[in-house]
Amino acid sequence: MRRLFKLAVIASTALALVAPAFVSAADHLDGTAVAANGAVDINDVYVCEGSDAGNTVLAMTLNPAAGVISGTTFDAGAEYRFQVDSDADAVADSTLTITFDAVADEAQAFTVDRDGTTIATGTTDETAAIDGGGQAWAGLVDDPFFFDLEGFRQLKTTLLEAGTLEDAISLVCDDDPDTNFFTGFNGSAIVLELPDADVGGEVGVWAETVVDGNQVDRMGKPGINTVFITGDPEKDAYNAAAPADDPADYSDEVVGITSAIQQALGVDAMAADAYGATVAGIVLPDVLPYNTAEAADFGTFNGRALSDDVIDVFYSVLTTVDGAPALTGDCVANDSTFSATFPYLGAANAAGEPEPSATTMPNTGLPAPVGGSSPTAIVAALAVLAAGSALAYGAVTLARGRRG
């Protein structure tokens, strides 16, 4: 039973962790409410310095695999919000709200408000000036998220076929070329750049999408919902919750998953629970901390730069025993070519552009692309992650039973 428990935990962890972006490593498709409408499904949130170190960039990406399984535009009935907390209570002290008009002449007009006052207006794919300094942009981009899905598939297969723990882990970075499955994927992005003085010194940031006055998705740190929350109703509830309530409402989930992983690595239950509580104290509330005086680096939990490898960070944190992580990364690099100038994200891949003859895609009525990553392959990837969620639930149940 102990060995089976280890296999279930490591498999679930690996599969959950690869989710931070799309299949969620971040947040893509992390609940039924947002999966039905990619335009309000937050993929990732980034907070970092601009090309001028005196500016802060706030960016969110949406529409998982835009042009393949999602549309490529923004929802004219939604509000897209960046929330900024300046006093560390996980309650917003300033709100930046972006709204869009319906598509007209293949573009969308947008408005940026700060706490109810309009500070910028513009059109997708064009840079707009922000009153008082800064700039805003929205449009289709290359999705910056990256990880080796095939390596994880091999890991899962080895575990479920009764391979050893060491064999399974070794497959994450093996002798075969490690490949970023999400090379060539697109997403829709909203990017704001503001003077540090308009953001604050040490702040916490998260993004929200709101439809008809109801919050349908939210994200601060990458992967929290995907890694630690199991079950569609629970994921939907998490997406609609307030960060200030996270420590009280979700610490048990973080402790349970982390403890299960630690026990699978040979840590006794009491020490595993203690480590889980430490991790819960770091990842909750689900707000991305950022000190504008320091360079963004998710590895130090200071914001998140576009090129940061969040999968490697989660691997290292969750599998560290006696100061040494059992898994340190998946050996794939970011495939995006970023720009040195605003809006910084890589240009959209041609495969994500809609073709007039293709069938329509969800949430926009726009046509699907021809070529690029196949929908079949993407659905297969989601199936792998769905299996991971089921295994995660089983792992937590076993861990709690052992502690009970």
C-alpha cells in the first residue's frame, strides 16, 4: 500500500504541476465556468519591470490555445481587472478595469479605468497612452507558457505500470530531446505599463474576470487552483472567491497535497504536514507579491517575469526534502521571442490566425485555424491532466487517512 501511495502521489503531482498554463500552469481551463468561454479564462498573470526600470508591467493572458480551442478576441460583456493591494491584507486598494467593445473591422476598441476614472482608450493591436504616464495594449500574442508534456506522459505511464520512483523521475529530463509541447500556441493578452509611483512600492497583484457582475476567474500566483484544488465545483468556487479568504478556506488543500508529496518522498507524516503548512503560508493568499525596487523573479516570489520557469519552481518547492529537491525542472526552455519594447510579449504565431473556411470556435464566433497544433492533441493533453486531478484527489484522501 505504501508503494502504491507513493506512485499515486508522484503521478498526481507531476500531472498537476504541468498544468500551470493551459492545462493550467498557470490557470488555463481550471474550471467548468471558464472552460466554456476562453475569453474570460485567465491563463497567466505577469508582474515585472518594463524596459524602463522605473515602470511596472501588469499583464494577463487569456484564451487557452487561442484560435485552436478558444477564440482570439475579448468578451465585450466582461470586465478584465488588475487588482493591486498596497497594505498586504489581500484586499484591493486600487483596481484597473479593462473593457472591450464588440469586434468591428477585425478590431476591438477598449477602455482602461482606474478606480472608476478612465485613463486610456485604444484599439486592439495598437498602443494607447495612459493619462499621467504609461501605456496599454491588447491583442493576440505567442503564449509564453512552456513545459514538456511528453516527458510527463512517460512519467505517468512508468508509474502506473509499477516502475520505480527513480525510473519515473528520470523520465522528466531524459536522454531524448525534451520538447515544449506548447511551442506555437497563442493567447490573448492585456498589457499595462505604469510608473512605479502609480503602482506602489511593495504590492500584491492579481487578475480577475467578471461577467454580469459575477467574478468567474481569478489568478495571482501560477498554478494554485490547478495544483491544489480538486473537483470542478471546488475549482469554480475557488475562481469566484476573494484572496483574503484563501488562508482560512484553502490551507487544508495545500497542506494535504504538499504533505502527500512529501510522504511519498519518505518524509514522516508530522514533518510532511509541517512542511505543507509552510508552503500554504507562502502560496496563500493567491496574490502575486512584487517589490518594484527589485527585479521580477518568481523563483524568489517577487512578481513573475515573462520568461520565468514556474514549472521548475513548483517542482523544486514541492519535492524538496532536507534541502534538496527530487525534481528540479523539466529541461525545456521558453520558446517565445520577447521584444525589448512594449508590449514585450512575442508576436502571435501565424497558425493562430483564423481561416475564413474553417468552423467557428467557442466564445467569439470566429473561425478556427487551419494548421498548427491539432485540437486532438490538445484534448489528449487535457485528458492527461484530468487523470492527474483524479489521482491528486486519491492521494490527498490517502494522506488524510494516514494522519487521521
